[in-house]
Amino acid sequence: MQWFDTIRSALLALPSLAKLAIFLAVIVGAPVLARRLRIPELIVLLIFGVLLGPHGLDVFKRDDPVAQFFAELGVLMLMFTAGLEIDIDLFRRTQTRSIAFGIITTMMPQVIGTALGLAFGYPIIPAIVIGSLLASHTLISLPIVTRLGAVGLEPVVVTIGATLVSDTLSLIVFAICVSIYTTGFSPSGLAVQIAEVAIFVPLVLFGGSRVGAWALNKLRDNEHGFFITMLGILAVAGELANLIQLPGIVGAFLAGLSVNAAVGNHPAKEKLEFVGKAMFIPVFFVVTGFLIAPIAFEHAVWTHFWLVGGLICALILGKAIAAFLAGRIFGYSRQAKLTMVALTLPQVAATLAATLVGYRTFNAAGIRLLDAKMLNAVLVLLVVTSILGPLLTERFTPRLVKDEAPTKAPEV
């Protein structure tokens, strides 16, 4: 196709500012197109990444240093704001049940996902990582339950609180696996890594909370200083994680949790989230699209159809068992259990971020922690669950609201 090659050559020769204009146009246009097509915005951004990347029109190279830096900052901001957005007050209102459900909804997909990885021939460490990818969840359906008036119902509050537990536990498991894979396994090395994690997590959550709160309170009347300090906390936590061979996304998420209460509803928080969501986080999704080769992606999906299907089924089965088991223990109705399943299905933020880190992680022999076929399988999982979760939430939540009076969740 000579015309296609001509277009690619012309686009590749564009000056940097023209390419920047194209990138910004994509970021602006993606939400509009997503609303028209009624699909998640991140899917549109991924598709644009495929079109503009090295496997499409080749406007941007996969290793473009500016795009890679923006994407790295984007994924750190994504995880930091995820920590900031968790409602600590809701978590505290039902903390016992939230912790219990968080552990259950982490363990079930973890075990089933690990078994799936082993069944498809993955070594033990990559198999555990596959399980950890399924253990977390992203509350992309939260606006739906808010709109339907269900955000005050106890099953919904418990599910929101469980997000803190599941995301934290899954990222810790993932981080330990990454370290073992890169440095090699030894009992002493594992003991050191667990000790480092055991020190690092409380250090960031509690020590960072005190230091961060002190610094932020000093700057509460200085909005610009408050904003820059939040970015500084993000950068320091990410770098501290790297120093002990943990992924930066773990440090960023824990940092967001640590300053959650101190930040509160400060105007700078809204501005940080605005900057992240308006620029850096969309760049992360677009750059992720650079990795997708359409023909190879389609080939991988159909060639490894049972792996893709197994991954989706493992997630649904794990989250469903967890929700119904916890719901039975707590005495919830069937509608409450189904709503909990729907809310915990979507795999977006932590799953995609961790998958990319795993794809870019190599052992001493130069073998990836997660191979290309698993990357493609996770991308399919992301698309399926980001559509299925909201659809099921729309279906089950109105019945839950009808069955249960929207009373305030009790103190536990």
C-alpha cells in the first residue's frame, strides 16, 4: 500500500510541535468519541495509541524519550491519585467488613489466577504475578452507584473500602515477585525482601503520613506550594520504592494513601487530579497503545484463545466466589452480592500499570516476567471488564436500592 507508506513518511517528518498538536488533539477528542461510542475512554486512547504508534502511522516512536517520560509520570500520578481518591471515612465506617472482604476478594482471584498461570506452563513467579493482576480492581462504576443513590448502602460502602485492601495487598505481592525475578530466588534474599517491604510499607503509610501532613499543613494557605509538595511526595515515594527494587507504582499508591487525610479536599488536590487526568494519565494510555501490534494482537488472541478466555473466566470466578462468600458471612441479599461482583470486576488502573512493569521486567537470562501473549491477554481482559462491570452495575444496583433502604452504613 504505497499511499499508506506515503502518509507514514509525511507524518514522521512532521516537526515536533506539529506532533505535539496531534497528541493534544487526541487527548481532547478521545472523551468525546468515547461518549458517542459509549465505551470507556481508556479504550479509545489505546486505539489512538495503536494508530499513531510504530505499528500504525508511525507518528511516534515506541522509545520516544519525551513520550516515555510523560507516560512514566502519568502512571505514577494514576496510582497516586488512586490512593488519594479512596474514601478513608467510608472505609473506617465498615472497616472490619471492608478488611475481611478486601482479603477475600484478593485471595480468591490470586489463587485461581496462579493456578491458571501454572496450567498454561508459566513458572511459579510469573504465575503468582498473573494471580496478583486479577486480585485488584478499579472502581470505574462508582459514578453509577452514586447516581443511582446506592453509595450509602452498606454492601457498596464495604466494597469501596475493600478496594484499599485489595489494591495494597496485590501490589505488595507483585512487588515481591518482581524483586525475586530480577535478583534470583534465595531464602535469604526473600527474607531480606520481605523485611524491606515490612519496613517500607509502614514507613510510607505512617511515617510519610506524619511528615507529609506536617509539610502540607505548613503550606495549606499556599496553593502552589501545596501542589508542588504533593508532586514531591509522589516522586520521593516512587524513588524510595525503586531503591529497594520495588516498582515505583507501589510507592506512588502508598504515598497517595499516606497523605489522603492530610490533603482532604484542598483545592490543590483537585488541580493535581485535573493535571493528571487532562494530560499525563491519557499520555500513559496512548503510549501503552504503542506496544500493541494489531496483526500480532489479533493473532495472539486467537492463537491463545484459551489463555485469554481462561484469564477472563478466572477473574469472574474469583471475584464472584469472593463476593458471594463475603456476602453470605455478612448476611447480604443476593442483589447485594451481585452488585459487589459487578463493582469488583473492572481491571484498569493497577492491573494495567503492573502488567506493563511486568512486561518490561527481565531476569538475568533476559526473559520477560510477563510475555507478549500475557500482555495481549490482559489488554483484552481490560476491555472486557471495563465494559462488563459498568453494564452489570447498571443492571443490579437499581434492584439493590429497591430492596434495601438507603440507610447509612453502621459503625463497625
